Amino acid sequence: MHPLRHPRNAIFVGLAFVIVGIIYFGASNLAGGPVDYAGATLLPLLGIAMGIMAYVLIAGSPND
């Protein structure tokens, strides 16, 4: 059985990391502390990579 009804729904896997990155950046700004720009940049990029990877894995899996 296919884990998702349609492979394009795999974007929600990557979207979670993008949201965490935005929260991470916003929390640093609101707290008044130093902003870790590397972490705030790499979390959304990780989300994009995870979404693409999930799409490829789900699209390539058999439909039995």
C-alpha cells in the first residue's frame, strides 16, 4: 500500500523543517540575543532537501 495518496503530499515532510527554521529565527530576534544565521538558513534548506527526498522515495515505491 502506498504511504501517501499522492507523492506531492510529501512537501509536508519538508514544510515542518521550514516552519521550525522560521520559529528558530523569530525566537532569536524576540529574545534579543544573537541570531544564528547559519542555523536559521540551514533549517529551511534541510526542509527543502527532505521534501525532495521524501517525494523521490514515495514516487519510486511500488503501489502494491
